[in-house]
Amino acid sequence: MWSTRCVSALELANGRNLRMPCPSLCQEGMHDFSVSSMNFAARFLQHLAVVRERDGQSMLDQSRTEKEEEEEEWKLGLRSCVCKVLNHTSEGSGHDWEALSTARKCVETHGKVFYFMTGKTVRICITDPNLIKAVLDTNADSYSKPSFIHVLDILRTGIFASSGDVWLPQRQLFGRSFTSKEIKTEISLITECTRAALKRWLPEIDSGSGELSVYKRVSELTLDVIKALAFGMDPPGTEDRTSSEEAESFNRYLLNCRGLVFGRPAAIPGYRYLPTQLNKEVLKDQTWLTGVIEDLIIARSSEYVASSSEGREHKDILDVLLTTTEISSQQLRDNGLTFLLAGHHTTASLLSWTMYLLALHPLWQERARAEVEEFCSDGIVEWSTLSHFKTLTMILQETLRLFPPIPLLGRLCVKENTVGPYVIPQGVEIMIPTAVIHRDRELWGDDADQFQPMRFANGLGKACKHILGYIPFGSGPRTCVGQNLALAEARTVLAAILPALSWSLGPGYLHSPDVSLTLQPKFDIPIIMKRLS
């Protein structure tokens, strides 16, 4: 029989217990910031296990031989119960709240580490910063990217999804492209793209209620930015076609891939190879997006036939990809898609949630605007100006804490290693729920669920009790290579928008953070804009 009690723990061979993490969940009106633990919670913490007692055998469990179970129990110290994953996909906020309610009940009883299973895959969730340091930093060579990341076929051999000897040369190559020296040359392009976006927004703001769907618009803007920075495309003019079609295709592709990993299909062996509607949509978008990047590569390659890029003042990412001998043609394509996708999705997430929080906290919006106007009185944002934006930086840091663009980090153990008191065998996957860790009251204090940018006034060391309690861009060798560009882009975009517009939250807003590759507002964020200049 199935019981509804939560999994208590898996005991490792040394007798230690692995238990459930402790996010704090509290409300702040209808816009519950704790729900930024989110549909991520509704995706990941809905995987909170229910325990099947020994007298209830499923067909899936029967496929496990006694030898396999004995070996697993010896390795992981499993009790005489098998943890099953709830693979239901939420269709609305009701399911989201059900998952969050389950999480609350579990965290009241259990601690910082727990496990669950998807089929035969053992996944251990870790929220203890010391153990996280071991996984991401100290023992990083013992881990690769998790198996579920490979559902994103278009990124397979790129820097985001690859591991080991395939990943390392790419990291070294692209690390040189994201230095301060390189980023400072890109601020003017970011500003130009933002001003073009503002010119497209203003007629809509002036002609109607002033309400815009901010995630949709910001996603188009950040896609314009990455196309200009990484692929040398001219920033769009006022009347030019925006990146709307590409952005919508990316969003649809990621949401459908998420369904293949964490939805009901994940429990069906071989589902990805069946001619289902979901698989057809994934293949259609995958083919179209691949065509977009291949067209860009072909066009640039044709330019190389006539001239060299050596004389250019600034080389973009596509130049780097085409002039190196360190990567294959497939890696060239996959990295192009990686930067096109991840390069705009993470920043779009950060900017959208920042604008949401500033809509809820108008005093902080005014403080940020005053700071921008003080240091950019001529309306020009430069690289040297960004370092003066102390208030804006604190706001972005707090947004990254409450709404981390990547709310869940995963690693696959490829070599047995020790993490704290635990021996992690090969084949086990580690899940690190960033969104939960960023709200841990033991690390952040009693106001962990509140928007308090001043907590970062004296740096991260004073804001959090452990440096690994704040990992919006990961940690260790796999720290996001583009984090400095993302932060510079976010500050530049906001510095261009704040003097031109003020905004408040639209009355139809429904708070439902949702996870595909990044944390997105499931129903977008309606923002009422007002022109200031």
C-alpha cells in the first residue's frame, strides 16, 4: 500500500541520516515571496517522496533484482522502503500550493539532506552549505552535469551541458571572452538595444492603460542584446522586427523539455522516442532554433571568405567560435545556441523579477532612480559608471537571492567520493535547490523571506552566515562563465529604463514562479508603466 507519510531518511553506511531541507515559507500579502521557492518547489519539491511500504510492490520495483537492492542498500544504507517520486505536473496554482504544503510539513520534521528516486535513479538533495562546497568546489572533479540536462539536445556538447574533457577547453576559451576588458566595450551596445526597446514600448504606454507584459518584453530585449554582443547583429531600430518569435520559440522549447524531465512522461521508459504531440513540438522548435544559429554561422563564415576578422576592434563570441581550432563543428553550433538561449534567459529572468520587486517597493524604485540620475545626468551609461550604482547593485543581489534565475543545480556523481560524513557512490545525482538555500533562516535570519536589499550593504560576508548560502550563479569550476556580463547588462538596462519610466504592478498579476531552464513568471508580470520623460 502507498502511505502518505514523508520519507524519513536514507541512512548511509555510517548510520547518518539524510533528511529533508528547511526552507522558510511565509506570506507577504497575495505576492508571497516565499513562492519564489516557487513553482521550482512545485516542480522539485513536489518530488517530495511518499514511501511505499514493503507490502506494496509496483511493476517498476519488481524490475529491480534482489542483488541490485542489496548492493544499493550496502552503498547508500537504504532502509526497507523504496522512495517513489510524485510525477504529477501542476496545471495551476492549486497543485503548486499542494506541493508547498507538503514541503512545509516535511521540513518541520527533517533536516538538511534527503533523497528521492525517479525510476532507478537515486537523487540526493543537499542544502547544507558545507556539503554543497564539497560537491561544487572540493570534489568537483567527481561530478558531471546531471543526466536530465541532456534532454536539451540543442545544447549537448556546448559549455553549459558538457562535462570533463569536452567542457574544459571550452571553459578556458570562453573565459577570455568575459573579462572586464571585453565587457566594457559592450555597454554602449546594451544601451542602444535598450533605447530601441523603449521606443517600441512608449507608443503602447501612451495609447492605452500603460500595461505591458514585462517578461515578454524584457525577454525580447535581452535576446536582441545577446544577438548584438555574441553574433555581431545590429541593434534593432524602432520599426525593426524584434526577437519576439525567437523568444517565444525558446520559451516553448524549454517548457516542453521540462515536461519531459519532471512531468509524467519522465516515468515512461522511452517516452522521448514516441510520436507524441509533446515530442513533435520539441522537435519542431529544436529544428527551427538550430536553423536560426546555423544561418548566423553560415552568414559570418561567408564574410570570412572575403575578409579577415583580425582587423576588427572587437571580436564577438561568434568570431571566437569560428577562429578557434579547439572545438568541433557540433560544439560550434551547440555553443552558439547555448549563448543565444542561456545568454538571454538568465538576464531576462533577473530583470523581470527585479522590475516586479521594484513595482512592489516604490521607495526602492525611487532610490535606484535617484542614484542613476545622479551618476548619469547626461543619460549616458558607461562602464566606469556601473561601479557607482551601489543601491542598484544591492537590489539586483537581493533579487538574485529571492528569485535565482537557476533555482536548482544538479550534478551526477561519476566517481565515488566523500561529502562530509557521507560516501556518495557513482551514479547518484545530487540536487542543490538554490531557491531553498537562499531562504534558509539559519543562514539569512528571520527576514529571509523579505525583500531587504540593505542586507548586502556591507557585502555578502555580512549578509549571509556562509558564503555557499548564496549561489545564484553556482560555485566552483562550473560557476557561470557569463555572470559578470549578466550583472553588467542588468545594471545597464535598468539605468536606461529608470529615468524614462516609473511602474507599478498590474491588478491582474497572479504570482506563480515557474521553472524551465530558468525561473520565469508563469503568467508573465503585468506592469503599468508611466512615462517620466
